[in-house]
Amino acid sequence: MTRVSGAAVAPPPAPGETSGVIAEEIHRLRLQASHYLAGLAGSFAFGLISFPIFTRVFPVAQYGLIDLAQKTLLLLWGGAKLGLQNAALRFYDGPRFESDATARRAYFSTLLLGVLVSSGAAALLFVTFARFLPRSVMDGALAALVSVLAVLLLLRSAGSMLWTFLRVEERTKTYNALLVASKAATLGAVCLWLPVLGRHARSFFAGAIAVESLLVAGLGVWLLRRGLLAPSAFDRTLLGASILYGAPLVVYEFSFNVLGSTDRFLIRHFLGGEALGLYSVAYGLAQHANEFLITPLSLALTPIYMRIWNTEGRESTIEFLTVSFDWFLMGAAAILTLAVAGARDLVLVLASAKYAGAGALIPPLLAGLLVYTAHLFLAAGLLIHKRTVTMAGILLASAVVNVSLNWLLLPRLGLAGGACAALLSFSLCTVWLAGASRRLLPLRWPGRACGRYAMAAAAAWLAAWLIETRHPAWNLAGKSTAALGVYLAALYALDARVRRAAEWLIERRA
């Protein structure tokens, strides 16, 4: 907020036009998203340090094994939580909890104990049944990590609930400080284990277990000291309602994990461990780029539009989501343009020449991820109206399409087939979710704005294409700077709303 003659002046809501309460909520979203983005930037900084270390230290096949094991863990993790972390967002009632200590204690105690029991049971089942899986699914290298993955399953399930508690209480600074600290600690812990366990996936997961154990213990003690955890406060009614709400989202989350993970198993099956390592690098870089948008938005957006729905009603929620979606499209176009311009050089700089073939896979993978990220806005109506069964069905069908496309395209197109399958299945899923949600909460599509973003992106790509040097690092820096500069300049020239926002920023700094 700026001050003019002693009065507070809110920033303009462009892109999009709105006012009043929604303008304040848009400002709140920007503020909280900026906190999450700052944490993400810190996390990404450590990623820029760890990524080149891990890609160079671990052999290509071991790097692929690490990614495959993490995707296996992700598939288990979705079911182990029973959707309780989603229920924690839906059933948090800040005003009531401020005046009712008993209800507050029941909320925290029930949900944390519930997820501990469910994830503990899931870990035991995984260890028990993993030995009976065929070697085509659980081969020797992956089977050796079963007990490690079981421990991480319990830790990450408990951790997901503890992170959610920080979100619902809007402790964005604490959340992001811990996020950055955990990334830094994991990097250090893995490096400490490397001389002991060697250049094997075990070193990576030993470091992860050490750090995540400390994190869960620390946050648990913090809740205990606040008097928010007590077995006697366990509420069966609340747990039942939470499971009823979250259970369909288990299918939804599992289906999403299948949508984004099963390609690793199929790539290893059809193309081998070396190809999996290349694909893992490409997907990882694309995912990191997408996280600059999806992480701050997903963490800040849902609690805000849920509150607007409960306090201001339907039209205000539509207005908020429409304006926020416009901002997202502007940012998504910029990120995709930068990826197209610099993907090849980015791989050479961060991962080394042995992963050179991964560069061509990044643009289609990132495009698919960005399209799917749009569902945070386009499918909000389904979450608000608790149509989680519908969401789960759409994700499950999309996952089946993804597996089918990979099975069809990988033997014929190689790794490019996997990237195409991801783009097509993510796009289908998002369009399907948007269509189902539109009947409940119709957002206004910013068609003209999309045209301007596309023109700005095309001009930015052309400017980057004209730059070529011999060294990948200089090439990456030059292309990225040119692309971003031209994109912003083109938007300034094409979009009056962007000019107004720029003028506000200049006035604020004056």
C-alpha cells in the first residue's frame, strides 16, 4: 500500500479490473504468494547448487533410479494420507478456533494423529507386499530401497499435515524459512552420506530421512508447546467427516500421481535406465520452472478463495479467480518463452554434456505442466462445491489416457513420445476439469489478453533466437535476458493495464 496525503492507496488490480473487497484480497494473494515465492526462490537457489552436484556425482542410471524411487513414494503417499491434508484446509475455522480452545485442540490433534495412523499402516502394507511384486515392477535396485521408502512415507505424510497447519494459520514466513532450511540441510546431509554409502541412491535417501525426521520432530514439539496436541482431544466425528471429504481426493491425488509418474516406469521398461536418467533431468527442470507459479499460487490461492466464497459469495469469488487467472497466464507465457529459448543451454550448464539430449524435452513437458497448473483456477468450482468424486474420476480417466499414450508412443518416438504423451494428457485433463467446473462457477476467459501474451511471447522468442555464442553459459544468459526484456517491453506496449501497473510501481518507489 502507498500513502497519499496520509491515506492508504491500494495498488491497481490490473490485469483485470476489480475494486473493493476483491482488490484487497488480490493484494493479500500477491503478498502471501510473494512470501511463498521468496521461499521458493531460496529453495530453487539450493536446487541450482544441488542439481549440478547430483547430476555429476550420481551415474545417469542411479539418477534415474532416485527419480523412479521418488515417484514410487509419490504414488504411495497419495493414498497413505487419506486426503486428510485437503480436509485440513476445508475444515479450518479461524474465527471459531480463536474463541474455542477445545475445538482448536481437537482439530490439530485429530488430523495429525489420523494421518500418522493411516500412513503407518500404509508403510507396513508396502513393506509386506513389495516382496510379492513381479520383478518387472520391483526389480533388485528398487527393491533394495523398500524399507527406506517406507520410512519416508511415514515422515512425508506427517510432514504434509504439519506444512498444512502452517498454511491454514497463514504463517507464510515460517513456512518458507523452514522450506529453505530443509533444502539446504538435505543437500548437506546427502553430501555427508556420499563418502559412507557411495554414489548410490541410498546416499540420497539417507540424507532425506535425516532432515525430514528433524523437521517433523521440531514442528510436532512446537504444536505440543502451544497446547494443540493431546490424544484425549481426538474427535472421531471430525475424523470421519475429514475422511469422507478427503477420500475422493485420494483417488484424485493418486490419479494425478499416476498421470505424472507412470511414464518413468514405462520409460525404464521400454528404453532402459540411461534413457530414464535423461528424461528425469528434463522433467525435473521443467517441474522446477513450473513450481515458480504453481507453488506460491496453490499455497496461497485456495485458502483465500474459500474465505471469499464463505464471506462475500459467488460473484466475488468469480471476480477474484478471473483476475488471478489473468495474472497466471501472463506469468506462464513468460516462463514457457524462457524455457523454449534456453532449454538446451540450461541442461548443458546445470547437468553437463552427458544429459545434452534432455534439452529438447523440456518445452513440451513444461507446456503440459503449465496447462495443468491452470486447473487451480479453472476447477475451483468443483472444490468449493465438494465435487471431489467428479475430480477424481476425471483424473483417473486422464491417467489411463497417459499410460495408453506412453505405451503407444514410447516404442515409436522414444523419449519424445513420453513428452508428447505428458502434454496431451495434461491438456485433456485440464479442459475436462474446466468444463465440469464451469457449470458451477463460470470464470470469464481473458481472450484478448491471451492474444497479447502470445504476441509478446513470439517477439521474445525471436529476439532470443537471434543470439548465439560459443559458450552455453553466455548463451543462456544472453537468450534469457533478451527474451524476458522483450516480453516485458512488448506487454508494456500492447497492454494498457500493464502500463498502469508499471506506473503504480514507479509511483510507489518515488
